[in-house]
Amino acid sequence: MTYRSGFACFVGRPNAGKSTLTNALVGTKVAITSDKPQTTRHAIRGIVHRPEGQLVLVDTPGLHRPRTLLGERLNDIVRETLAQVDVVGLCVPANEKVGPGDRWIAKEIADTGRAIKVAVVTKTDLVGRDELGERLLEVSALADFAEIVPVSAVGGAQVELLGDLLIGLLPEGPQLYPDGDLTDQPEETLVAEIVREASLEGVRDELPHSIAVMVEEMELREGRPDDRPLLDIHAVIFVERDSQKAIVIGKGGERLRSVGTRSRKQIEALLGTPVFLDLRVKVAKDWQRDPKQLRRLGF
């Protein structure tokens, strides 16, 4: 049997379902999701293992017309990824008409050279058959795609089929990651992303882009017995203004405690060890527009 391996990435407007689809294909959560646009800020790699091949999915930020230096850097991440992958999947949500943003992105990926282009119509669980048919026709008019696949990452419809199709489009090659590896992200990055996802829940629309998280320290507490380990994690949630700091902390610190509880449970499930999570909130004024602060926060 021919073994195939390589890289694919999903692109699309912000909130087109790229991260949810990546998680569904990998079979576990490697990318954070939110109903807020531009949740993804790094190129997160998720690894799909099949007997016939290995697919490395690169989950990228949504391509958009940037308004800040951060926005420009996020677009740069996408373009760098597009130049390196074997397959590019344009994600278009089934519950939204194809618009100028989709056409702009389709033109962007048309100029990426060697990568095979496919289209993925996401969120099919949100529409009926007629609306789905309408969306498939609109998508087919965007470009000459090798394949167009409708999927529901939430419901699981055609996710396995999409995985088979993507692996079939990869070049012949050896296994790239060991069996069992699901992502190549450092644990600190995954922890920071989990905290950021919890911080995004229930906040006002203007706040998500202003939140960044940095893990300052992460190590096992000394003096604990081997059968009762405790991982100490100290992380900082950065916002841009004092008023945003008050929102994140909440009345009497209630909201920050809720963020900590949700984050800790997910981190413990991810790492398989009890966690003590210390969260603080700091103001980094206008960090999205400040090159020095962007570098410090990993952008």
C-alpha cells in the first residue's frame, strides 16, 4: 500500500469553522474555538493518523483586511503557511452567502502556486438541503477546485470522508510524526490558548482582540509524593486598557475565578495531572499596535 504524508491548511474568513474542523479531524482539541472572529492567532498543527498516511493540518488565523499591526502579522502567518503546504482547503460556512471576503480569499489562494486547492462547505448542520445546494453552487463559481466537500464538524457528517480525501491528495512520503502525537505545540502554548479561550467566553464584542495570554512559569511543585503530583502554572492575561481589566476580573473577581476554574479542568484533562493555576490580569497599553510588545507576546 502506498503511504502518503504531508501538510494541509484550512483558510477562510474569520469564524468559518476552521478550528472546529481541525479538531474534528484530529479527534481531539488542538485548536481553540470561539464564536468571535480571529480567535486563532498562531499556526497550530494537528496530526491525523491513518493506516494509509499521515496528514498534518495547519490551523491558521482567518484571512482578513487588517486594521492593526497584529492583524498584519496574522495575515503574514497565513501567507507563509500557504507557501509551504501540499493542500489548501477554502472553508465557506453553509449558513452564510458567499461574499466579497470569500472571493478575495479565493483569489489570494489561487496565487499560492503548487498547492492543490479544495473547498470545504462547513456548518452544514445549520442549513436545509436547498440552502446547502445554493451554497455549493456559489462555491463552485469561486474557483476551479479539485474537490468540494460539505461537512459538519459538530455533527461529524463527512468528516472522515474529508480526511480520506485530503490524505489521498498528499504526495507519497514517510511518516512525519511518531504514532500517538496529535500536535507539535509546546505545552505552554496549549495552556495559554486554553486560558485565552476561557477568557473569551461571555465578553463584549470589542474585547476578544485585546486579550493575550502568556504562561510565565510552569513546573511541578517540589516535595510532593510521586503519586500526588501538582503542576504549578502562573499565567498573565494581558488587556489593553484598565476598563478591559475590570471586565476580565469581574465584580469581586468572580469572572476571573470562573475563567480559572474552566481553564484548570481543561488543562488537567490535557496534561493528565492535577494543576494549581494562578491567573493575573495586566494592562499592556495598545499591545496590538506596538511592535515591541507584540514580540514579547510571541507575534
